[in-house]
Amino acid sequence: MSLKCLRRGASLFLIRFCQPLVFLLAAPFLIHAQCPEELVGPSFAEGEIYYVDIDVRYHGTTIESQIRQAASEWTYENTHHNTSNVRFQVIESWNDVPAGANVLHVSERAFTDPNSGGANPYTYASIVPVRRVGTTLREATIFFNTNSRADPLHSDPYFNPNAAGYDSIYNKVTKHEIGTGWGWIIRRIKLRAAAL
């Protein structure tokens, strides 16, 4: 059984159809999780443009190309396959950005473990709200973690230029983090029990 999720304001680029998440048979009830009942947490504003500010360290690199492609793919999905109409426009100059505009920065930093103060090798990226109005994101930053490891028990970096898939990893991570900006990470799942 699959349920088509048509959540207002959420692009279903990554998940076009919500599949039942959990099936448990407990006589006489079948309990299953359905599509998210409501999205909570910060979210992009429907029908608006978000100006994408790519860190200057990436200018002229394949990383910049991958980030641009991710922004373009989300824009296409949001204008063709769902009703959100949120567009992501990569800026060439801050002169292109109107005052008070919505902005999505893309950069990198070394994440640390809040408990130990040491490096955090487990989280490969994160989207951090900078400016919100209620639950609407007006400005946020996607950070790639320079401390992340493909396997935290070894020294190989997650963003390894010598690893297979490096030519698309920034695209995939950027798309994932933009998806997080739709409130997908923090959501309530409604459980329903149906009698057999």
C-alpha cells in the first residue's frame, strides 16, 4: 500500500510517494505509519525566490557546478511537479540581491562535538537557520563539514576528491540539505491503528 503525499509547500523531489514506514502485525491490529501528517520546523516560503550565495572558495570549481545544478533541479521540481513554486537563483554578485531578500548561503566549516569539543566526524552537512519569521526560513546556511569521515573510525574524508562519486557528492548533499529546509527532518508522523 502506498499513499500519495501532496503536502502543501513541500517539494516531493526526493520522495514522490510516501511509503508506509513501519508495518507491525499485532493481533488484532495492523499498525502502520503514514505520510507526515504535518511538517514542523522552519520551511521555505511558497512562491518566493531564494538567492543562493556560494562560498567564494568554490567559485570556478566542480563543487560550484554541483551546487548550481542542485539549486536548478530543486527549482525545476518546485515549478513543475508541486505547488510550492519556490525558486533558487544562484547569485553572481550581491548587487543582484534585493534588500531583505531570502538568501541561502552554501559554505563549509569544521563541525565539533558539543560534548567533547573535538572533531565531529559523523555529520557530513547541516542547514542552519540564520533569519526566520515564525516558521518561515528567510535566510539559512548549508555547511559542509570538513571534519566528516566516510567511516568515522578511519581517516578518509567524506568529501574525498579521490573517492568514487566525488563528481556528484556536493550535488546530492546540497539537494538533501535543501530538502531539510522543507522541515522534513523535524516532522510528526501520525500513527493509525486499523482493525484487521
